[in-house]
Amino acid sequence: QKDKISKSNSELGPLTTGLGEFYQYYLKIKPGYEGKYSLNELRTLQDWVVKRRLYGIKGVVEISSYGGHLKQFEVALNPEKLMAMNLSISEVFAALQRQHENTGAAYIEKNRQAYFIRGEGMASSIQELEKLMVTYRDGLPVFLRDVAKVKIGHAVRFGALTANGNGEVVGGVVLLTKGENAYQVVKDVKKRVQEIEKTLPEGISIEPFIDRSRLIDKTIHTVSKNLIEGGLIVIFVLVLVLGNLRAGLIVASVIPLSMLFAIVMMRLFGVSANLMSLGAIDFGLVVDGAVIIVEATLHHLHARHAGRRLTENEMNEEVYDSASKIRASASFGEFIILIVYIPILALSGVEGKMFGPMAQTVMFAIVGALILSLSWVPMASAFLLGKKIKVGESYSDRFFEKLKNSYVQLLLLFLPHKKTIIGISVALLLLSSWLFTQLGGEFMPELDEGDFAIETRITPGSSLTEMIESTTKAEQILKQFPEVSKVVSRIGAPEIPTDPMPMEAGDVIVSLKDKSEWTTASSTPELIEKMEQALAVLPGVAFDFMFPIQMRFNELLSGVKADVAVKIYGDDLSVLQKKAEETSNILHKIKGVRDLKIEQTKGLPQILVKYKRDNIARYGVNISELNMTLRTAFAGEKIGVMYESDRWFDLTLRLDSSYRQNIEQIKHLFILLPNGCKVPFEEVADIQYTEAPMQISRETGKRRIFLSFNVRGRDMESVVKEAQQKLEEKVGLPAGYFFDYGGQFQNLSDAKSRLGIIVPITLGLILLLLYIIFHSAKEALLIFTAVPFSAIGGILALWLRDMPFSISAGVGFIALFGVAVLNGIVLISSLNRLEKEGVWQLRERVMQGTGNRFRSVLITALVASLGFLPMAISTSAGAEVQKPLATVVIGGLISSTLLTLFVIPILYEWINTKKNEEPLA
């Protein structure tokens, strides 16, 4: 192994990431042209035409060719002729290196010109190679043609590409430069592909089988659709509930203006528009401050000037007066919503990368809305609202008046039963806390990418030919499903091993048609189940269904493509293997565990050449030369290159393929001794079949073996917790051996730990800001009660929708806590203002304050929750990530609104009873 390492060449890998394989394609042979082009010709076309033209696109760091035969000029030695000429392989190799080279010899000055000297000794054709002299024997030259056949061959392959059940094809993987915008780069790549196709030979086209822009387009469409629908719902509700078209449009105008502000800031801070950055914008939340100001202005105008026509100056003064009274509450509320997003920026790791841009975008939009609420909205209200103040009530006024009367009656009914109401609220809080422990958990909801990646494995040590046959059969089965548009299998590793798989492993990429064209199944899980049943007819082949990005994502997280990795650490490989099998038997019985497999650590077939040192010393040869002979004979050794116009190909020396078939040919490979005698290789080495470890994995300084599985039909956290409990009980590990858990579960645990720090910081910031606003710990704590009670609705909503807790839901709770206190601030500010205005009777102040702010509280909650409604019910691509967040906010707003309207007034009267007179019954 040390010898291999010492002779290996170091090469810097491409500046990309594990998710950088954003565009993959193969060269498709059109009908009628089958058999016209060999795999050798297609690979040459890929390497020297397609690949070269794709270089130079900004954002493309590398194109890794896959499949086909990498063309070489091959000197195929005949060992029998070598023996007859008394030549060794190393002598032929050295002779060819000497006979196949060019040189330069500076220049000569003549007639004031410099004539550069160039010696041209490289062969330019197979015929010239055959004429190269190897040595002299008996005064006569021995040419290369006398001991070898020179021909066009190909490099030893460790990977292949197959497509649509029709056998091997040639393709490429375009790698994205780290940090570049994938969407823009893939657009440039597709444009260049169209240009390249015009220059390809007749009957060949470029067919993509992974195109990241398709998923990006789908998710952007989902986000855009949700934003437009949410915006339209918010505008409609605003006009409806405000009962004034102009007022509704004034508030609605904040939506495009704040988004314009957010887009400008995104551009300045380098935040791209995508599913995550735009996925949490709620226009109802954005306009909350504007709603409060406009509703207060309308209430103020109707209360003081009903039936009058105001002059421009009077209108300006009245709008200023009403906006001034409420702007502090509205501003502080928006500011708190803004502040709660700041801790999200402190998230690190994967969740930080995912939710950081979301927090930035929401903050940009809220800052824009806050500026507009304090400037544009009052100005537009003074200018655009009708100067003639109507006497009669609008339909909206009548509706809310009836609603308010019902609310007042309920509040009067509840106020005498403070302890009962508070007790019920606390009981609900305790119930929701228990429900939270039953939700289970997952790192992130599974994103339906629209295509499948099926990890495929056959018996360890199987040949490349066997794997090609297996994937071809699998493709033929999968192509029978009408939902499938194309199937392409990547086997083993290409020349640039960005994903170094063994030859018995492959990824089958299944491209699916639009769901509107599906007939076999109505959902992705159902289709997966039917495909698994269909593929079960292939014996000895294991299939694990995943999504392409999910598979790479999992592999980046823990080195395992599946959702969960159970790692066993220890020193002895045989003990590790035994314990892994025991673990597998237990995990297999746990509900939700699918695609369970053990890392292969043994079973690699080998031909072991073990040198006899005594014989080597007796014959006077050295191991280095023996290794070189063995390596050149079977693997091949590069002599130099051959040029064809502007293309070059390796010139390789090895035994003819007919002499590289079995172990006997290794044994009978002759070695030339220093004394001119010849001995077979078996004289200097024991050569036998053996079985070696497939791989020996080490992590954190210890050997380890892992078991991996996917989770279906159950949340990940509960599955892993059950697994941990049963493994601790039933698998006894020797001293120094231990379990560890990786994959998405580990990221969920790490993220929950970070949320355990960030959420208390967020809550502390909210409480601190409330104290700064009201200069009263009592009132700050009173409003702060909205936070735990808003969590009741969020937890219940997740439970009712059968959604486990995820980081997306966790971010939803953080956002919810900021929104929850907004209405509390408005209500308590109103009650404090009434107290300053001389309303000393406590019950009267409570009823008047809640009545005055009933409409604004309801409108604020209504537009904020309905703005998230399209996200909560969407079934489009990418909606899976938005759903938990939107569900939490909607559910939480319902419970926090009920708290604001009932529990806060009850608590306010209760804590102020001793300060003022007893409330009237």
C-alpha cells in the first residue's frame, strides 16, 4: 500500500461541491443510426468536441466524461516472442521511451534570422510505431512489430454509463464552480449545448438526464404562485374587512413597494432569489403595521367627523393625529418581528445555509414595510382617502360591529371566571407540550425533486460487465412504467472520481414525466412501491430509492447516501462485522426502516502475488523491477502520447489481451535474469486466489463499520430513538466498542441543540424589548404570555396535519413568537392610553380598549394567517419545505389571537385589580 501511495500522482480536485453535479447528459444515437458509432468514437467525440466546447462557460469548473472507451494507442506484447528474442518487458519499455521522443536544440543565427532547431522523433502513426527498433540481436535490428502488435485500444475501465435499457452510452457530468449561481450557469450550458449539437456528426444529439434548472424552475414557480396567491388573498381581505376600497389599496400598495425594497437589498447583500430566500415571505405579515395605522385612521375619522367634509389641512391634521397615537405601537411591533429573525442568522451548518437567506429576505421586506408604514402610508391616507366622511356604516362596519358585540358578550361572560379561563389556558399549554413530545422529528421535509435516484448494488467483487447487465435489465423494467421518460445508470467511477463508487455499485437516475401524465400511481410513494415490486424479480440486486439531491446531501452529511447511518466503532474487523449483523437483525424489525444494508468490508476477490525473498536474492532480481513487469503486463504503463491533428492519446504498453485472461498466465510470465536466463514468475512469487477486505473505514482515529437505512411511513426521530433503545438493550459491545448515529438524524440533533440556544435568546430579546417599550416588567410579562400560548396553536396545527417537528417548523415558531406579541402591544398600548385619558374604572377601560382594538387585532391576525395559506396547502414542487413553517404560523396566530382577545384582558384586569377599584360585575 505504501508503494502505491509513493508512486501515485497528486492532483488538485475541481473547485466544486458535492452538489455541484448540476447538469448531466449522454450522447443519444437517433433511430436509424444504431451501430454506426462505436463506444470508442463516441468517447473521443465527447472528450474532444463536446467537453471542449463546454469549457469556458463562466461557472463551469470541470466536465467529467463518463462511460465508453477512452481511446489509447496500445502496444500489445506477445510474451512468447519476447522469450524467443530474450527480451524483458522493462527492456521494451525503456527502448520505446528512447525511440519515441522529440527535442529542441535552441537556434542558429543566419542572415540575421534565428533558425530554431527541432528534433522530431515521435512516431505519428501505427506504421511508424511498428518500425521502432527495440534492440539488436545477432547484428540485426529487432523492431517493435517483431514482438508486439500495435493497435487502437482503450484504457482499463472502472465505470460505465447505460441508458434506457439499450446498453452502454457515453456522457458527461458538468460541475459547477463553488459559489456560482446554478440557475444562470445551467442556462448558459443549455444555450451552448444547442450550439454544439449543430456541429455533431449526423444522428447524434445531446440528451440531458439531470438538469437542475428544471427543479429550480418548478420551485420558483411554486414560490411565485404562493406569493401571488397570498398577495391577492391579503388585498381582497384588506378591502373586504376595511370596508373601504381606497384604504385597502393603500395598505396593499405596501406589498410591491416593500418587495422592491427587499429585492434591492438582496442584490446589495448577494442573496439570490430561490425557494428558501423567498419561501417565508408573508404579505399579511408585511402589511401588519400599515393595517394598524390605516384602521386606526378610519376609526378616528368616523368617530370624530362622521358626516363632515374635511379640508385638506384638516385631513392632514387628523391623519397625523391618529397615526401619531398608534405609530409607536405599530413600529415596536414590526421591530420585534424584525428582531426575532436576527438569531436565525446565527444558525450554522446546513440549517444556517438554508434559513439564513430566508431570514435576511424577510428582514429586508419588514424594514421596507416599516419605513413605508411611517412615511408613505400616512401620506397616502391623507391624500387618497375621501375627504367626505360617511355617516352610515359600510357592510364591513356592520359585520364587525355584530362580531364585536358577540365578542363583548363573551368577554363579559368570561371576566368573572378568571381562574377558570386561566386554568383552561394553562391546561391547553400543558397538553400541547405533551403533544410536542409525540410529534417526532425530522431534519427537513423530504423535497420531491420530480426524479428518482436509485442506489444499486450487486454482489461485492462482481465485474463491470455483470453490473452493466444488471442495470440494463433494471432500466428495461423501469421503462415499462408510463410515468418514466428516461432511465440512465452511472456505474462505478469515471476518470475524475467525484463520486468514487466500486464497479459493483451504481446510481440509476429515473427521469419522470409531469404528474398530470401519471397513470400507474397517484403519488410518489405509491410509484416507488410499485417500482420496488417490479424490480424484485432481479435476484442479488439491491435497490435504494431516493431523490438525486437528497442522496448527495445525505452523503455530504455523513458519507452515507441513506437517511440514517448507524456506526459501530472498534478495533477488530471480524467483531465489527459480527456486531453489524446482530444490529441488522434488530433494525430490520423496526417499523419505518427501509433499504437496510451493511457496509461491505469483506469479499473482495483478489489474485495475490506474494514474493519469495530467498528466490529473489538467489536470482539477483529486485522487487521494484518485478512490480514494474507485473504492472506493465496487466494494467499497462504509459510510454508517451500519440498525436492526431490537435488531439493526443496515450501510448500504452501491456500484454496482448489474449495473455491477460487467467492466473496461469501470471505464473508463466517469464522474467529475464541478469545472467540472461529466464524464469517464470511463479519461481519468484507465490500466486494464488484469495479474498481480501472490500474496504477498511476509519473515522475519528478508529476503525468503523456502518449500517444505513431510509425511513418511510414514520418520522425519523422516533425510528432512531427506538433503534437506540433496542440496540442498547440487545447488542452487547465489547470494551472499547461503541455506537454512533449519523445522517440526517445527527443534523436534526445538532440543529435542535442550536435552536435550544437560539430560541431562549429570541424570547429574551422579545421580553427585553417589551420592557423597554412599556417600562413595566408586569406589562412586558403580560404581553409575553402571547408567546407560549401562540405555541399551543402551532403545535396543534402540526399534530392535526400529522407533521413531525422539523427545522422548518422550528423557524416557523421563531417567526410566530414575533408576530404573536404584535397585537398584544397594540391592545395594552390602547388600555394605557385610555388610563391616561382618565378612564379610571378598570372594567370600563378593559371593555372600551378591547372594543376599540378588536377590529385591528382581528384584521392583523387574519391577513397574516391568510397570507401563509397558499404555502400551507400547496402541493407543488418545493412546497414540502414551506408547509411546516406556514402551518405553525397559521395555527399559532389563531391561538395567539384568542389569547389577545380573551386571556390578556382577563390577566390585565386581574393584575390591576389591587391597583384600582374592584371591577364591576
